[in-house]
Amino acid sequence: MISKVKTYDEAVAENGDEIPFASLIDTVINHRVLIAMVVTFTLLLGAAYAYLSPPIFQSAILIKVEDNKDVSNSRPGDPLSNMLPTLDDRSSAEGEMQVIGSKLVVSRAVDALKLYISAYPRRFPVIGNRLAHHDGQLSEPGLFGFGDYAWGDESISVPDFDVPRQLEGVKFTVTARKDGQYELSNAALGTPVVGTVGEVLLVQTSKGPVRLLVTSLKGNPGVGFDVVHYSRQLTIDAIQSQLKITEQGNKSSVLKVTLESADPVQVAATINEIGRQYVRLNGDRKAVIAENSLTYLQRQLPVLKRQMEDAENAYNSYRDKNAMLDTDETNRLILKQTADANAQLLSLRHTRDDLATTFSNAHPRITSIDKQIAATEQFLAKLNDRTRSMPMEEQGALRLLRNVRVSTDLYTALRNNIEEMMLIKAGKAASVQLIDTADVPELPVKPIKWLAFAIALALGLFLAVGLAMLLDRIFRGVTDTQEIEIETGLSVFATIPQSARQPALSSVVNGTAPRQAVLAAQFPKDPTVEALRILRSALQFTLVGARNNVVMIAGPLPGVGKSFLSANLATVLASGGTRVLLIDADLRKGYLHRQFGIEQGPGLANILLGTHTLDASIHRDVLPNLDVLQGGPYPTSPAELLLGAKYREVIQEASSLYDIVLVDAPAVLAVSDAGAIAPAAGSIFLVGLYGQTRVGEIKESMKRLNQTGARVTGVLLNGVSLHTANKALAGRYGSSAYVAHNYESTPE
């Protein structure tokens, strides 16, 4: 018996993705012209983008955020170092990146350069910028004498252009005239207004006044310039969105700020101005802090001076009263250590308070500060114990001397800080530095031509293959035997490859002189014939379980190659020693007799009409072991003839005389004839043409034949192209693997 054909799941489990890939290769090969056209089109679009889109230039600056703290707040022993507002605590790089891109900084740059004013020569759409020459020469305006397009090195400078809010973003046209004059035109102005270069032009409109100042205009009379006043807010937003700010390296505190624009000069000026405004803003902030600190310190200076003088007077009075000399060196050392320890303790506590706003008490930095505070307090306690062991007079003198020292240090530190604040306020020293400024870029960064072509190629292939697959799904017939089996439940008994020799034989069949032109007889080693031999082996096992030896070959529609398969299968069966009768049951367009070189004469139609007998109508030994019963003259009512009992009698008689009766039936969906003759056949095969027959057509053919009481045995897939993908398909089913790979015996 014939082995069971693999199901779809079994085939996929065994062969992975080979089947879908083979189907994809089929699609690509069959639609190669369409794919080439789509890819060519997308490549042309990519070329148009690469060569016609305006070039984009990029400029960048580098900003260094200082790492070190200012000396005024980190000077050892300064009792005011942790009590003043911080002038130098370095902000994080992330925070500075936000400041650089902030509206505060960008708006200052926009206002300084008036970036909301756009003034450029009018270029021809799409290709104007590419075709314009920038060699310092001016062009004749227009195209073939028409229009005001600029093609040369024309330029205009507009430092001032104010319009009402309703006219923001509206294009105005400045047309050059002779003698340093120009013409301003716009629908809002009504009639054009004439202005002079270097003079302010003020025009009243229904929406408000328009003010224009053109300081330079380079161009021949008649050339046009487009001048636009954009919204200031939208301009700021646009620049903010285009700014790219990154930190160079890991925690390097060096920030790179980049900006892109179609104007190389303007983009360099803009990014440099943003850098300058940021540095200036940072210095202004330091100056404001210094001014506030200076005001505070200057108010405290008289107070500390009075405290210092009071401490000195108290100390001198105490010494005079007790007739004491200056304290010895030991007491002075104790005094100095006590003062230093108190200053250190004050600094540590201030640092801890700052850290406590960010970290918990269990954080390592907090615990480390706590240990230092405890150690300092222990040291102070020991110094105090030593002080208490002195005579009372010396203790009193030491306390007063300590007050003198502390008040003097505070007063001196305050004066030093006042001097530093005055320097900072005057110099506006910033904690950031603009280390690299931007030069005018010479080469554009966009478009990247090779990338544009690569994307166009990839997109073209994706779209082309997708379109080809969509067309296959909508219009193309079946190409995968598994699809047939899954959708119909029928086994595919054979995939018959397309023969390169058959077209020549078909021309012989269609010729005027009858001549035998059966492929299996003329070229027995052709791959198509080998596929039919494999089908012959499968058919022999199928006939064992069939109710008779009658095999019907039919197709859903004409043109699928059923007559070709019938003639060649009959020849292959006969070559194996089987007595075969081939019946042409297509009484409408049958032409099997021409393939065997037989003149049209009496046939099946004559037998059914009762004018001839079966024995008299058969052409015997057309090929060894092969007899042929042609259709005969085309009758007027073939369906009624085939539906009658006479047809079944003819088939029964032929079945008793031959080993196999092979019936070439009409198209199932085209006429009802196939349904009339199907019940007489024990085995029925439907022929599908590769890439043409739809699965739905096969299913509908099955349905119609089942309605007559017949049962379809299997499917034959005809006309399979012998390329790589279909070789894989053939090997999958074992039906034509040897054929597809030209597996033939080599003559010795």
C-alpha cells in the first residue's frame, strides 16, 4: 500500500523552516520583474533624497564644569567658610545639561541673534539649492526669463523685522531693484512698498505695523528674497528640541553641545551664542550670590570689630587687675588647640547638617562625620580638663585670651571674605568654561548618501517581496503541496515537473499533418516522464483497493494539462507491460487523437449514439500495449450522451478487456460532463496547474464530484518549475525528488 503523506505539522517538525523559505524563493523568482521594478523605484527615491534634499550641517561646543571648590569656601581654619552662601559647589553634569538646554539660556541666544527672522534668496523648488552656484557670481533671476528665482551667490541681511502677531510665520517677498532699493510685497500689504537698503521701512497694515530694516542686499534687479518673522516662542522650542547635550566620557564634567541646521554659518553662530550665554549666566549667578554675601558681611563687620575690641579691653583689664604677665607658651598652645578644635567641630557639624538633607543617619558618610565629631569633642574635653587644672587666675586669663583670639579670627576672616566677594562681584567669575567654540562646518552630516541608498534598497526589497507575496496570496494559484493536503484532505500523489521539451511537441500536435508527439514515447528519460513512472508505482497500489480498474483524470478548469498527463501516463503504464485503453471523454474539445497522430474519426460519441461499436472504434496498438478510443465528432448534446446508461456499458466492457482504462475527462467546473462520467470510475485524480489552480477550485471540484456519488482519490500537481525551491518541495514528498535533481542512470 502507498505510504501516508506527511501532514503539515509533521513536515514542519521534520524540516523546520525549509518549506516557507522554499515558497519565498518561488515567490521571488516568479515576481522577479516586479521586484526589480519596485527596488529600482525605491533606489531612485533614495537617490533623489540623497542628492536633492538640503544638506544639514552640525556644529558643536565643549563646556568644562569646574571640579574644584572655590578657595574662599575651602580655606583651612576659616571660621566663616561654612557659614557663607556657597559660591562654588559644583553642580552635577546632569543638572548643568538641563541648564544649557533651558529656555532661559536658549531665549537669550535667540534674542541676541534674532533667530526668529529668516531671510534667504528664493530658490527653485527641490533642485534650486543643488543647482545654485556659490562662486561669488550673481545670476540672472528667474527660469527662462520667468519668475524671480536666484541661481547664484545672492544674499540679504535683515537685522530687524517686526510684524503683528497675526503675520508671524507669513512669508514676505523682497525683490531687488536698482539704485539700492527693494520692493516689499505680501497680500497683507495690498500694493508692494518700496524701501531703501540701510533705512527703516515702516508700513501700516490692517493687522498692525510692519517694520523692516535691510542693511545689505546682494543681487541683480528682479531677484527675490523670502523674509519671514517666525514666532519667538516656536523658534525657542524648535532650538531646544534640536539641541543635543552629552557628557564626554564617564563623569568627565566635559559637556558636548551640538546643533544641526541647513545654514552652516547660522548654526555655528547659534551654538557659540548658546555657550556664551550659558557661561555668562553662570557668572551672573555667582556675582548675585557674591553681592548678597557682601551686603551681609558688610553689615556684620562693625559688630565683629566691636566684639574684638571689647574682648581685648576685658583681657587687658584682667591682667592689670591681677598684675599678670603674658601667658606662657604652654597656655598659648592649649589656647590655639582649643580654638582650632572648636573651629573644626563647627565645620564638621555644618557638613553633617548638609549631608543629613540627602542621606539617612545610617549612611556611611554620616557615620564617618559622627565619628570625627565624637573624636573632636573628646579632644576638647581633654583640653578643658587641662584648663581646669590651672590656677584660677590663669584660667580666667586664658578664657579672656581665647575670646580675644576667636573675635580677632572672626574679624580677620570677615575682612578677607569681603575682599573676595568684591573681586567675584567685579569679575563675575564663572565655575564653567567654554573650552571649544564652534567653527563654520564645511561638510554636511546629512544626508548620508550610502545610508540613504542602503535604506532605500532594504525598504525596496521589503516592499517588493511583501507585494509579491500579497499578489501570490490574492491572484496566484497553489504552489505548495502541503497547502493542498491541509485544505482538501487529499493526498498529492505526484508533482510533475515542467518539461523543456514539451513546447516543441505541442507545436507538432497543433500542426496540420498528424504525427505522434507523446513526450513519454519520444523522450523516455525526461524528468517529467520519470515523475509519471513514480505515479505509476503509486497507482498500481491504489488500484488494489479500488472497486474497478477505471481511472479518471480531470481538472477544475481547462488548461491544467490533464490531457497531457493522460496521454503520457497511459504511455508509461503501457511501457510497463500493462494493457491500457485511453479514452478521450471530452466530447467538446478533446484532441487526444492528435497527440498520437490519429486522424479524427469515429469514437466515443459514435458509440454513445449507437452508430458504431466499441471494437470498431478503438485504435489498436497506437503504442505497444496502448489502445486509444478518441472522442469522435463533437456531438450537439454531449452531457446527455455521457449521462446515459450506454456510457456505463461501454466502460464496463472496456474494463473487462484491459488491465487499466484511463479516462481523460472534461473540466469539472466548466461543464457538467465530468460529473456524469465520474461514478463509473474507481479512481479519480484531479489535476492542478502549479501557480494557476486555486485550492478553492480543487475543493469545489471535489464537492461537485461528491454530489454525483463519486469520490476523489488524490491530486496531481502539474507544471512544477525545476528550480531550487521546487527541488526542495519535490524532495519533501518523495514524489519527484529524483526527477527534480535529474537523477538518471548513466549509460555505460
